[in-house]
Amino acid sequence: MRHGKKDNHLGRTASHRKAMLSNMASSLIIHKRIETTLAKAKELRKYVEPLLTRAKEDSTHNRRIVFSYLNDKESTKELFGAVSDKIAARPGGYTRIIKLGNRLGDAAETALIELVDFNDALLLANADKPARTRRSRRGGKKELSAAETVAVKKEDHPIVAESESTPEEPKAEESNGAEQGTEKE
């Protein structure tokens, strides 16, 4: 039974899996995005995100731990250099997985895994958009003129309606006259 064992072994021995994830993590750090199967991408995310968190604090201890996982001097240097500068303000969620569809040969689900802060096209698109204000889910209200706003406030607050005399009293008479006119017909 495999109760509580949530790691996907990806059909490999422990040493092969460790070597594969190490190589994929190095490639991801150097190239900023890689294309792989969905299962490998999900396992790679669990493998590389703690390393990215460690890279935010540049110390000898953290460098040695990251190097023990990556086994590649160039990717470690890149991680503690350019990558750590970009992810310094991000509290987590450094990678994004985008599903691409099925592979032709074996119909395996493929995915693109990328570092979030290095997707230039998406960052430029977000910079062009104005910042959205927070809205309620029930839909937006139409803008009212000044007179309509006063009328709405008085309807909502009966104390205000009693204390002030309003020019809407003739409208109430008009509605009574309209009702009388319909009774004659």
C-alpha cells in the first residue's frame, strides 16, 4: 500500500529520478522555460520552488545546499544572480505550468513550465492594462446624476426624507392624477 506517499516516481529508480529532476531544474533556471510532460512538470515544480526560495537569501550555506540539488555551477550562479533579483519581492509561486495538449507519438499530456517573472510578453501586456479596481460580484451600478443621487439617498434613509422638503411632492400628485385618468377609461 502507498498511503500518504504523494510523490510521483515517474516510473524511474530513485537515482534516475533525482538526476532527471536535477537536470530539468538546471535547464529551467538557465532557459527560463522548458517543455515536458505534465507529470514531470508537476514534480519539477515541487523540486525547484524550495531552491528558488533559498536563492532569495544569498549565503554560503544556501549556495551549497542548492548546488547539492543542482550539481551545476552555471545554473547555481544564474539562480543566485539574475533569477534571485527578479523573484526577491515574490512570496512564492515562482513557476507557472501551461498545458499544451497531447503529444503525437504516445499521446502524453505535454506542458510548458516557466519562471513567472521572466515571461516578457505577459509582463508587457500587464503593464499596458490599467489597474482594475475591486468590484462586487452583483454587477456595477449605472452612474446617476446629482438629482437622482439625492433622490436615491432619501429613499434609502427615511429620516432624511422626513426632515427635508423635496420638490418631488408634485410628482406624487401627478401619479395620482394619472391613476384617476385610467379609472375614467
